[in-house]
Amino acid sequence: MIVILGALIGAIVGGLTARRRKGNRLDIAQYAAGYGIAFGLVGLIVTVLIDRAMV
């Protein structure tokens, strides 16, 4: 659940960042994908750490 939430937040942040920098549609899509992957990866690490701490 944290991974999905992180990916969605990352995509939103990435899209807004590209729009603020006056990017076209492809720039916005690329930033959204990149940020989504990065935030999803951070969410995955957080999920693993939480799971390890509970055991």
C-alpha cells in the first residue's frame, strides 16, 4: 500500500514539477514516470523496513 501511494504522489509531484518548468506533454509524462518510480522505490524500502521491524 505504501508503494502505490508513493508512486502516485511521485507522479503528481513529477508532473507538477515539469509543468512549473514549462514542459510539454512528453516532458510532463517523463517527469511523472521518473518521480513515480523513485517515490515507489522509496515506498518499497520503507515497507521492507517496517516489515523487518515487526518480526
